[in-house]
Amino acid sequence: MQHNQTTLLVTGQDLQQIIFNIGLDSLMDQLIEETYLALVNYDPSDCVMNRRSGYNYTEPAEGLVEWMPIRQISKDQVVIKVVGYHPRNPEQYQVPTIISTISKYDTRTGHLSALIDGVLPTSLRTGAAGAIASKLFGYSQSQSLGLIGCGAQAVTQLHGISRVFDLKQIYYYDIDELTSQSFVARAAMLDLDCEFVPMSINEIVRESDIISTATSIGIGEGPLFAELPTKEWLHINAIGSDFPGKFELPFSFLENSYVCPDWIDQAVIEGECQNLESHQIGESLSHCLKEANTFEHLKNSRTVFDSTGIALQDLVSSKIILEHAERLNIGQRVQIESASLDEKNPYAFIKRLKKS
Amino acid sequence: MQHNQTTLLVTGQDLQQIIFNIGLDSLMDQLIEETYLALVNYDPSDCVMNRRSGYNYTEPAEGLVEWMPIRQISKDQVVIKVVGYHPRNPEQYQVPTIISTISKYDTRTGHLSALIDGVLPTSLRTGAAGAIASKLFGYSQSQSLGLIGCGAQAVTQLHGISRVFDLKQIYYYDIDELTSQSFVARAAMLDLDCEFVPMSINEIVRESDIISTATSIGIGEGPLFAELPTKEWLHINAIGSDFPGKFELPFSFLENSYVCPDWIDQAVIEGECQNLESHQIGESLSHCLKEANTFEHLKNSRTVFDSTGIALQDLVSSKIILEHAERLNIGQRVQIESASLDEKNPYAFIKRLKKS
């Protein structure tokens, strides 16, 4: 059997081509649907996730480089997202805070079968997760979404949640005046029929049905607000906590809410769950989706989705992207790994040269 | 400051171009020299290695996919080699047992700055390590090299060791008759003035000054030979042990030799050191090189280099390759990560479309 040895490169530009072909809403809907199915059918004996690990540092800039591996046994694949988080990127280099790529390996041979931009998929899949959690835990008549932190992730939170709720008011705040001012223009391309209202954090916490927090608050500088009166059904997607010592929500709020982590092992290290005892932490999102009836009553009480980001989401987004890329013939095939003129001779190419 | 967002791809074919430019011997010499310097100057507070981890399995084929990360603080970089080991590859797919790629990340931003074929570099750097260990521990007048296992790694073991010893006899054996028969032709391109003698494993063990074992012996099927009389100064590079349960050398041989692992933490899990108590394990290669005078006497006694492969070697080979690629203008620059028309708007490209 001859083995295809090329790697399919799907760049950021290729992803744009895919979106121009299928539409942004349709891609988000597909991500929400397939991520939901992956979570509700999650079988840890088929999809084996390793807790992400990596290097984090304060020099040359506060940041980290992490790898998030997952093996899907039934599909003969390992998918590894390598992700950098460097909050000073926008200001210092005019590049996104989160930069990443997703690699797919064939477990029959070890071959790198695809390499995909991870920047746009990470935003999209985080928006999709926010939508899934909001749908599960949010008040079913929710009309107002509060966004605390108006960077790249706020755009996809708004997008994802707008696909599952008929939003009427968007309340938004960013500590950076320019980021706050530019938000409405950035959100405009979603063509939502919503009122956009700039507010203080405290007003957002008081007024919203659903909130997504996605800030770059510094390590040890949280929470974003003190305990405040809220709607009794307020659901918060806590997106920004993804670093040891970084958290966004006050302990008193967490303590009096049902807190659902995406993955407890990871959330207790870098999510909001860092601040909680185990008895204060609810079931994982996958578990709650599997037993949705049991958790139905939570739609009317305070809930938190502690989103740290899991490899299963990247597995789903890479699958969707690669299907579209292959169907639409988008992307470039490159022979990266040394080809096997003679698989037992790393120098076989020299023989070839000498003969010619 | 504008940040270069492209990734330099250096494929197997690009590596061939580099070798055609600089010469294979010169590349091996540079690898030996720079790997030696990296080991002798190794400072774990500058080069932070994570023990490799990964997935290993028996279905769809016996194999593993592992990641080997290293952060070099002084160079603002993280280098991760992802490596697959699938011993049935040659027979089943006509591709090498070891398939891999090396990725380099900039710790200022998290950007993937380079992606390099890892197949050829892995063979080369393993040959270089064999040369360094043989030079340190081998009898200084060594003339005979025994090769047990004549696959891809045997070629670079021979190449590396031939750069530091004036070899006269090459004794070789492979369990597969065809692999054994083709070995001399494969080695021919090294233009060595040596006699090649096919032998049994036992003859090789008796007759050689230096041996490199690089077999695909199965898990739990070792060792390759029983205790035998050997030259009193025999040095063995044990290359093939790189999997839990896989080992090549008999316990009685290890027990009566000085055993130097490349990295003890890893060697006790997947190297020959799996079979040893801690008091039977010597210092690491880096330590022995730093204190070479102390270990001088070992040149005249039995020694084993337990080579599992460490990320520091891949760091060195990626550095050398990228320097040559940039100097010779070899390789392709690809913008893989989503570009930042607006680093706070993952959908900025859609705005652009609407305007055009």
C-alpha cells in the first residue's frame, strides 16, 4: 500500500476562502452542532486527552506556549494544538493575543497529515462552546448579553451566542477605551438586530441575562467585580481564566452559583475553579449535556461555565475545516517529511544525485 | 514593531539542497561539534526540557506519537519535535520507521517561526550522538565497528562514528536477510575505506571495538544476545531502546559495564536503564563530557551509551538547519497563522470583502 506522504496546509487565508464559500453563520452553526455532539457523546476511552502542558514565563514577555494533544482511536489520529498566549501582542506587535496552529497525525504511520491555522479556529470554537453552555444553563428567554472584555474573543462569543438566542441588547465594556469604542464596528459584520450599549462592569453584571468575560486581566489582579445583585438566572461564560493565578469572577459569586468546568482537571489549575474546593465545583460540561434533564432547573438560577478550552473542541474544528478544505479543494499539499526513496537509507537522495 | 508572521518551511527536499551545498560530511561534523558543545555547556536553567510524552498503542499498528519540547530561554524559543515510531512502516507502507517534524516557536509572541522535516535530522543527530559517546568512551585505537540492525539508523551510526574513528572493519547483521544484503550498497555512498563483513550477532559482540545496536526488536523480546566474552574495552551505543518494555542488551552485560544514559529520567522509562537499579546507572552524557578527565579510564573498559534521544539534540539540529536555510535562501515562507488585519477582530477579513 502506497502511503500519501504530503501534508495539507490550511492557512488563515484558506480558512477565509472556506468561509467565503460556506458562510460564517453556517460555519458557526456547524461548529456548535458538532461540538455539542462531541461533548454529549464524549467517550474518554475513544478520545484520550492529555492535560495540556507547556512553558509559561514573564520574559521576554508575559506569556506561554502550550500543547494540547488528543488521540481519537476510532479515527486513527492524534491532533495537537500548540497555542501561545501573549497578552501584550496586540499592543507590542499588532498580532493577536492567541496565536496557534493545529497539527493532525496519522497513527498508522506517524505522518503529519495536516497543519491548520489555529488562530481563527480557536476563536470560533470558543464562541461555539459559549453558545452550547449558554443554551444549557442560560434563561431560555434571555435577550441581553453582557461582554466584559471586547477583544477578539468577545466577537466570537457574541457570534456564537447570537446563533442560539434572539438577543436584543448587547452591553459591553473594555478597560481600554479604544477597544471598547471599536467594538460596535467590529460586531457590525454579524448583521445582528441588537442595541449596543456601553456600560460599566457593574451595570453589565446587574442588567445582563448572560455574560461572557474574556479579559486579559493580570495574574493575581482578579476579580473583575465585587459581589453585586444580579438577575437570579444570570449565566456567565468565564472565558478569560486560562492561566495559573488568572481569574475573573469573585469567589462569593462562584460560591453561590453552579460552576460547570469544561474539564475539571484543567480548570482547577488555570480556570475559575482554582479558587474553589472540590465540593463547590459542578459536573463537567460533557456530563451536564449528557444529563441535560437533570440540569434543566439551573436555567433559572445562577450558573458559571468555566471555559479553559479543551482539545476535544480543536479536534472537532480541525475535522470540520479539513472536510471543507478537501471538498472545496482549498489548501496546499507540501511534502515536508523526507520522502522515502529507500526507507532504510536516509542518504538515498545522494545516490540519486551521483547517478544523474 | 512589525512582527514577521510567516513560517519558514524546510522540507526533506530542502534539506537535500542544503546537503548538496555544504556536503554530508561537513554537516555531520558540524552536528557532532555543536551537539558536543551543547552537551558540555548544558545548563538546565537555560534549556528547559520536558520529558517527552505521547500516545503509544498496538492498534492500528504497534507504534507511538510523542512530543519532545525544549525551551531555550536565552534564544526566546521553544522547539518541539513530534515523532512517530512505527516499526512496521517500511514493510507495510514503504516509509521510514521514524517519521517526524520539528517546530520552532518564538516566545515573544507564540508565533510558529519554522517547521522542518524531522526524519533526516533525527537520523543525523542520532549518528552524531553515537559519535560523541563513542569518542568519549570507546577505545582510542578502535578500528572495528559492529552494527546490529542495519536499517536507517545504522547508516548514520556508521557515518557519525566514521568521522571520529579511523574504522577498518565494519561487522554487520540484520535479522532481515534483505536489509542485511542491501546494507553495504547503502553504506557505499559514505566512501569509507573499510572492509564490510556480514557476521552473526554473537561474532559481532566478540570481535568489535565499538557496537551500535539499532534494531526494531519487539517489546519484551530482548535482549539481542546472551552474555558473551567481548573485548575488554567494548563500547556499545544502545540506540534501539526507546519504548517501555523494549530493550536490546542483556542485564548481565549492563551490570558489568559503565552505563551512561543521555537523560536518566527518560532512560529509566524507555531505555536500557529500565532494567537497572539506580546504583547501576552512571552519570548522564552531558555530565561525563563536562568531567571527561574523570571518565578517561573508561576508554579501556566496557561501557554502554543508553541513547533514547533528547530534545537538546533536536534544538541543535534545528539551529544548524535554519542557519543554512536562511544563508542559502532555501525553504518556503508561508503565512499559516491568520494574519492580523485587526488583531482584535477574527472576522476582519469579512469587512474587507464587503468593502471590495
